[in-house]
Amino acid sequence: MRKTFCCLLLAMPMLCVICACMGKTKPEVIINDDGTTSDGSPYLSIDDENFYLDAVKYSVEDGHLLVTGYDTAHIKGQARIASGISYRGTAYPVCRIGRKAFANCNNLTAVTIPASVTSVGEWAFQNCRNLASATISKGVQRLESGVFYGCTSLASVTIPTSVTAIEDWVFWNCCALTSVDIPSGVTTINRAAFQECTGLTAITIPPSVTTICESAFWGCSSLKSIDIPASVTTIKHLAFAHCPGLTNVNCRIKQLSEATIDDTMLRGDSLNFITLRVPSSAIEEYRKSEPWKRVSRIEGL
């Protein structure tokens, strides 16, 4: 009994995500019995539970549709992901994009994820080298690990306020990104989330963030300034290490004794060129504390 109860608790986040989607059942596209579609989109049946629409593969799962792949020969330019599809007489919402659904799709240049989707699976767009633009509609709650990993042409991405965590490796090596608006609902920036984003010049971390994990911004060589809000209580190993362009750091944490900050969060030659601005009442505490005491200059905000 206890084991069953624990399993239910572990499954609750995903169940909540699916439930949030299930109410959105109005079909955007109707697939007719003769194989034609209501809007003329190309359709190919695989079996009773799997089909292609506009070169995107969908699979029926637990009363909704999951995006599970793509037609290599026909997908080009912008991927169209429908919000709802009527298939074999049943209207299904499109709730999830599955693990590695578009991985290594080099013909893909743009994608809009509709509001019906609540979860984007691990490595969903991994190594889509020509993906330049991604719009994520409000409604998406979870961006799993590595969603845009290695998307080296990704220059524009919209993250909705419904997202509460930037998961591990989500934007790893997205070197064309120059700026990202982290929404105000995000509480955690996870491991290596923006690692090797070499085009990123500035980042504003919203006052909802409490944790910045290891290597979150490691190797962001063009990053010139960061603003760490007072809400942050934990900064982990190498979070801002090897950012040689970093010259300005605003840290608004008023009492370092109440925060857990790894000594290696800043590492590299940039320490000699950083001007650190902190609450005036805490200047002396910063001057005595690692890693802050190693920066070249400390001033009051």
C-alpha cells in the first residue's frame, strides 16, 4: 500500500500536466475517413494509433496525442504542430512533444509550440543545427532536459511565464542566442542550462529565482554583465565560470551568511576585471568572503 502511494506521488506532476491539457479538445484539423483533411494538410496513416500530418508524427496515448517524430523526407522549414486533431472520429488534444521527437532534424528552421502542449520532452529538438526560431506558447509548464541542446543557429526563443524551471542543458551550446528573457515564474536555473552560449551578452535573472545550479552559464564568453537578485539563496559550482568578457556583476544578496554560494562560482581571468556592485551595508562582508574577495573592485549599489 505504501509503495503504491509513493508511486502515485511521484507521478503527480506529470498527471497534473496531462490533466491541464485534456480540457482542450477542439480539433484544429479533422482527418476524414477517406484520408483527406479539413485544411488540405498532407496525411499518412501508419496504424490505428500512429500517423503523419504535415510531416509530423503523432501517436495516440491515454486520450491525447503525443508528437513522437517527423518524416525526414518531407519536413522542411517551419514545423507545424497542431493543437488538436480529430482522428478516426475522436477529437484529441495535442498535449506533449515526446523525447527526441525532432532530434537531428537539420531541415527544421522554425517551430511554434501551441498552447495545448503542456510538456516538451527531453532532447526534443537536440542538434537541430538550422533551427533559428522557437516560440513556446503560454501553457507549456515543463521544458525537460536538453530540449534545445546543440541548436547552434537558435537566435530567438520565447519562454512563457507558465514555465517555472530552466532544466539541465536546455540551451547548451545555443551559440547564436544573444539574449534570453527568463520569465518571472522561474525559480531554478538548472545544471548547464546556458553552458557554452557564446553569443549571450547579457542576462537578467528575475526576482523569483532562488537557485542557480552548477555550470549554468559556464563558458558564456560574450557575457558582459549579470544581475543576481536578492531572492537567490544558492549558487553552485562553476555557475559563471570561464566567462572572460564578464566585467560587471550586480549581486543584490544582502546577507551572505544566509546564502549558499560555492567558492568556484566565478573562475578564470575575468575576476581581475570585474566590478562587483552589492548592497552598501554588505560591502565589508563581500570583501571577506569567497569568491567575491578575489574580484578587482567592489562598490555599493
